[in-house]
Amino acid sequence: MRLRLPGRLAVELDEYRGLYVQAHGHEIDLAALIEGILEQFLASDRFFQRRQRSIPAAPSDAEPKTP
């Protein structure tokens, strides 16, 4: 996925990545950082979580299929 961010948001994300490096002592790939931010956002969105719980789970490809 490609993502183009508006100027100020791109700058703030880069600043956030810098703070991450200071706090954790190691570099992080920008894609991995964005993935973590989005996961946390979705996990904290109560409406989204409630909606997800109300949708029946789709069968997994790992489950054996009966003929």
C-alpha cells in the first residue's frame, strides 16, 4: 500500500518516529510504526470493536474442508 500524507502530518509522523527511537533505543521502519499505530487505534475504537464482535467469524482456510 502506498500512502501520501499531507505535509504537517508527514512531519509529525517523522517526529514521532524520532521519539520512538529515543524511548526504545532502536530504529523502526516507518511501515512497521504506522502498522502499530493503526492496530492500536482500531483496538481502542469501541464502536469498531463492538461491530466486529457482532459479525460472525468467517471460516478459516486452515480448517479441514468436508467433501
